[in-house]
Amino acid sequence: MIAFMKIYQVDAFTNKRFAGNPAAVCILKEAADETWMQQLANEMNLSETAFLYKEGGLYKLRWFTPVEEVDLCGHATLASAHILWERGYEPENAPIQFDTKSGLLGAEKDGEWIEMDFPAQPPKEIPMPQTMFQALGIERGILYMGQNVSDYIVELDSEEVVRNMRPDFSLIARFPCRGLIVTSKSDEEGIDFVSRFFAPLFGINEDPVTGSAHSCLTPYWAKRLNKNDFFARQLSTRGGFLRLKLRTNRVKIGGQAITTMIGKLV
């Protein structure tokens, strides 16, 4: 039985309602039962539901998809920080630290943006699975195939191919990874690279905007483009923008967020 819980819905990596990536944020007084959290995440049916409570000077933070807990999530962390400041849980300019399964993650306000501090998770090149072209629904254009601690990453030869590809989610779900990142250089002035992200094994065919994938994309493109600071766009239907900085073994992931719904469990 949860003594007290407020729940919010936030659109992350956007400053407009009904764009970016929606996440639920549940503010608890204390740790909750894992089964209950998974059931609530399934009920919310968003790509991620964040559960957090304060312990000492840190917030304990966990993330659940509709079907499984994950070790790292960017947009639900962004949404959590946004709510903590917007709703007065923390002073507006106070830095926030989250204690998670991926270690300590930070968040700071930067004007209208929130900048998160995540671990860099660069990929290593691997042989391409025989089914990759079929899984992506394309016939050409793969320039690179790699894998990091969580995901596969594929670079394609044009933004057009990334934008128009029609993946086979059943095949992607068979790959031994959390999800599949597909990326290319951007055709748009002021945007360095674009991406899409698919995680059907975790109940998310296509994620609208995936902060954690940019822990991989940022060091990858830093090596490819010989620079450390980027603007990126995720090419989902809802779409979203990210401001990225590689700093040694950390990635600064910047985004905006807007609250769309407030409620409580009854």
C-alpha cells in the first residue's frame, strides 16, 4: 500500500505539448514494491515511467517500460528533474543528483534547458547480423555496425534512408540487445546528426526521443566528426531535439520539457 504518491506526465526533449517523448513521473515517500511499479508502468503504457523518492541528499530513481525495468533512461530522468523544479520539490536553481542502476546521474538548469550528466557508452564495431538489412527494411546504405553495453548502432548513408525506413520489429526483437539505434549525418543546417531508436523486446517498437541512446551516439559522432559538441534530432513521428557535449567519459545531454498532466493514485 503506497501511503502517498503524485503522478505527472511530461513531454521531454521538446518545449511543445504532444511532441517529444512522454514519460510518467511518480513521486514517492519511500521505496515501492517492484511488482506494483511494473503494474503501474504497464497501466500508464508509456515508453517509461519513473519512480523516485528522496533519501538524504539524493533521489533514488528507477525506470520501467510497460514490460520491464531498464538500467538507464534519458527522457524520464529529464522529466523527473523538470517536475522536481517546477513543482517545488527542489529550489529552481539547485543541482539534482539521482542514484540509479547506472550510477549517479546529475541534472542542472541552464535557462530554458535542462542539462543531464550521463556516462558515455561508446560502441565497438561488430560483424553485421545477416538479417540486419531485412530488419531495417532497406536494401543498401549501411556504413557501420557496432554495439555498446546496451544497444546495437547502425550508421546509414543518408538522412532520407533513416527517415523513410520501415523496420521489421519482430526481427529487431531477436537481436541480443536492449534496442537498435539507427543514425546518419543530418541534411538540416544546424543539426549534426539524426537518429531513430527501436526497442520492441522492451515493449517499445519505436521510441519518440531516446536520451540514453545519445550516451552512445555522442562519443560515436565525436570520433566520426572530430568535434565534441552537437545538436541532434530524433526522427520519430513526435520528434525531438537534443543538445549534446562529450566531456571525457561523460555526456552532457540537454533538453527541454513541458508538463501535460497531473494526478494522484486512488
